[in-house]
Amino acid sequence: MQYANYVPPNFTILHQDINTPFITTDNVQEFADGENTDFETVFVLADFDSSDYNYLYKHDNRIVGPPVVLYCAAKEEPLQFSCRPLYSTTMLNLSLCFTGFRNKEEMKNLVNLVHHMGGTIRKDFSTKVTHLIAHSTHGEKYRLAVCMGTPILTPSWIHKAWERRDEALFHAGEEEFRTEFKVPPFQDCILSFLGFSAEEKANMEERTLKHGGSYLEVGHDRCTHMVVEENSVKELPFSPSKKLFVVKQEWFWGSIQMDARAGESMYLYEKNDSPAMKKAVSLLSLTTPNSNRKRRRLRDTLAQLTKETEISPFPPPRKRQSAEHCLSIGSLLDISNTPETCKSSKPSKSSTPVLSKQSARWQVSKELYQTESNYVDILNTILQLFKFPLEKEEQVGGPILAQEEIKTIFGSIPDIYEVHTRIKNDLEELLTDWLEERSVGDIILKYSKELVKTYPPFVNFFEMSKETIVRCEKQKPRFHAFLKINQAKPECGRQTLVELLIRPVQRLPSVALLLNDIKKHTSDDNPDKITLEKAIESLKEVMTHINEDKRKTEGQKQIFDVVYEVDGCPANLLSSHRSLVYRVETIALGDQPCDRGEHVTLFLFNDCLEVRNHTNKPITILHRTQLHLIHLLIFKQSIHD
């Protein structure tokens, strides 16, 4: 194959890199009109906007740019074949589709650039399309791209890729490059907000601007969307036009989470007096709590209404009692209204035997079960609403958090959930077949080793978990939106993720108090009295273990802080047996005038002393007798303070 090179700017580099014979010419016509069938002439042009290019293109000659030759030489591959002029491989193997373009000239120019960079164009959107180039967030192609997770980019992506066409090994499909050209979810959208507090409204308006939209006051005729806080707004202030989307706040946060405009039909706001809601209310008034058949029929009818009217399947959030005191729905043990005729019924795992006079010991044991059941529900909510969705490999818009961040936030929550599910089941079985002699303490003792294993890793790093949530929520808009959506669901009871995650920190002390209460109502001749004491002691040991581990963790963290703070700090300062006892800021009283008044920091460890002066050079003292003296002085000082 013969190469004819028409004076490219990097002629010398090209010659050295490809190590292939070629011909240079100032007259492309003498080769362009050749009809030699023994070889093919490929023209390498550095300018695709010249008269020579137009002449060669008009006569159907094969044209490539210098980056194509350099790319193939680096890969040790034959020249890329293309029926069109190919300047670079910047968009090789990419298949693009366009939507929302009205200017034909702009479209034609973009198509040519894509072809020059090795990409292909498809008229209709399909699974073969790798990128959608969109001028707006409207249209069927946009919706399909969102559903399929196809990147949706602005035309600027093509122009910027063309600017980098001479970088032989650069590819426009690289995620880091294309990220800045994503079509923002609120592009072409003008939003207004109804029913939100001033603080929340300001936050949403700020995020609207960050995600490509704009906002106006409620009622402005230019608004395309009115976002409604459905729990506080009972009636719209005006009748919206057909052009205005009236949507619930979940649409707003869902769009940010997906990094794409969500379909409005799933999030339309429904007034309480709408025909669908009136029909549902009338059906509710006709049903009675004791009619299972009517209850099922109501459930099916409401499900159908939800489907027909596209009402969100999630009811509005409601207030919820404290996790340690509220009862689970339809509690197995709530038999206070059971009629006397049920006393002789045979006990089973689905019902609690009715006692004419329920003992105080039984009542407190029942409370222990109810709080345990509620605690397990909270842990399940954390896993189902937050952890598992964040861990999904395929997410619209890509992963919301890195795996390391997810691990830091949730820690050993799955292990805690597993052990408490088994505790709950054992308590349920015990109370179902209740006898005063049956042991509550045995259940806690049975799982004490697992509690020691699962709780310290979470409790000790809870502050780090909380800090990670705060940082990610501040730095990652999609995570902030994810939290907004899920924290508004009824399962969360209007609690934030941080508030839910603090429950494991509070749970063991709560269990210890309840066990102590059960012990008070247990007679001295009951074998469970001694077992309960052992169970309470085992929980204290778990909490002591947690506190010791926490002190060690904090001590290690403090040592790391010292290492990072002091330049030239000895590497051997980091040791598993070493902990920071005290840090003192002092002023030096040296013999030399130049030394006096210097600020000196003393880092007192359990086995050494680090002294840092203004030169930041540490001096290590390893005399234990002197350390004991310093410990004593600090102890006396703390007493005076």
C-alpha cells in the first residue's frame, strides 16, 4: 500500500513513528486521478477544511488524518477502513443519536464531525446507541435513553472532542471526559415551589440552578413545573393550565438522583377531593376492621385506583413514636381487647394465650419483645431503603456512592440485624408459650458472644459514619436527593438516616434497663432470677468492651493526628501499645534570650514524651521515671482545675 502525504504539520514525527514508505506531494491531482489497480492510494491530510480536501473528497479518494496513522502504528494495526474521510479515532466504536435539534445546518455540521472522528449516526434510538445528543429533555428518545441508562450529552461534547482530535490515543467515550457535558435534569425547565419552608425552598431553588433549570414564583405563566409539598398543601391556590406539570417533591429529588429529568406522569400531584381519592375514601368508610374479605377487596381496589390515576404507591409520611416505645402494626402480643371467651383457646405461634391477670413480669417481657421487634424493623428499613439500593451495580446515572463510602456508613449493620432477628424470634416463641418459669435471660446469654462481635465495629466508628453521611450529602447532589426521597417515606417516620443509625448505639443500654426491670418482677425462687443477673452482666461486658475499643480507636486516631501535625515525627511513634495521655501547650524558659517565649507543645504518651518547638523538630524522651513524674504533675493539675 502506498501512502501519499500532503505536507502534514507533524510530517517528521509521522515518518519516524510509522516506519513505512510514503510520498509527499504539492499536487494531489496527479495522484487523485490515478487508476493504478496494483495498490491503493491513501491521502493523509492535516486540514479537512481545505481546497485539496474538497477535491479529493469529490473524487472519492480515501482520506485520513495524521492521528489515524499514529494510532494504528501505536497499536500495530492496519489503517482503519472508512467509506468516509477519517481524521482521527476519537469516536471509534461510538454510535450516536440526536434529539431536539431544529437547525438542520447545525445538525449537518455535528454529523460530519462525528464521522470524521470515526463515530456512526443512527436515526432511531435503539440498544445499539451508545450516546444520545440532546438539545432538550423532552421527547421519546430522551425517555428511552433515561430508562436504558444511556449517557445523554450536549452538542458541546462533540465540539470539545474535535478540539482534541490530534491526540492520537484520546477517546471521547472516556467517562471522566464526557461527565462535564451531561444534559442537566432541569434543562429547559422553569420551576416554582409550593408549600415548603423558606429554608427548604431556598435549598431547592439553589439546586435547580445547579442542575440546569431556573425558577419563578408560584403562579407565573412561564413556569413549566410546580413542585408541591403534598403533606402541607391541601388545596392549590389556582387551577393550573394544561401546560403546567403539578408534581410532588419526589419528582424533583428523583430527577437529581437519576441525574436526568424523571417522567412527570408517575409523580403528578392529586388533590384530596379528586374523584379517585373520593372513591377510595367512600370505600374505606364502607369497610369494617373485622371483614377480611372487604379488606382484601379494598386493597385490590385501591391498587387499581393507584394504577389508573398514577398516584404514588407510597402514602404520605406520618408522625411516628420513639423507636423504643411504639408498637409494631398488628402486634402479636397486643391482646388487651381480646374477649374472655378466648381464654380456653389453644396457644399457637400466631397468638398469645390470654391470661385472666397478666403478671408484671409478663408485661415487661412483652415490652422487651415489642421494642426488639420495632428495633429489627428499623434495622430492616436501613438495609432495604438505604444500603441495598446504594449497593446496586446498575443504577440510573451510575453509582451514587463509592463502595468504600457505603461500607463506612453502614459498617456491621447487616450482622446486627441478623442477631437481633434471631433474638426477636426467640422472644416471640417464649411469649407465645408463656410460663413464669421460662427464662428470658437465657435468650440474651445465648447471643452475648455475637453481640460482642457485631456491636463494637459499628458503635466505635459511628462518628466516622455520621461524618461520611454529612460530607457525601454536601459534596454529592445525587446522594442528597437519594436521602430526601427515602427519608420522606413512611417507613422512616420522618427520621434522617443519621437518626436511624444512632439506634444501635442506644439499643444495648435500653435492653439492659428492661432486663433489670424484668428482674425486679421476678420472684427469688424463680430460676430466671440468677440468669437475668448473668444476662445483665453480659450486656455490661459488651458495653465495657465497646468503651475500651472506642478509647483505643480514639487514642490511635490521636497518634495519627500527631504524626501528621509534626514534621519529621519518628516513624516508630505509631505502635499498637502506645496511646496519647495528654497534650500541653507551653512557653519555653530557656537560658538563651532567643529561646525564651517560644511556644512548645508537649505530647505525653503512656511510654514516651514528644516535644515540639518552633522548628517543628521532635525530641523523644524515654525515661519512665520522668514520665511517672509528669503523669503525677498532670494529675495534680487536673485536681486543681
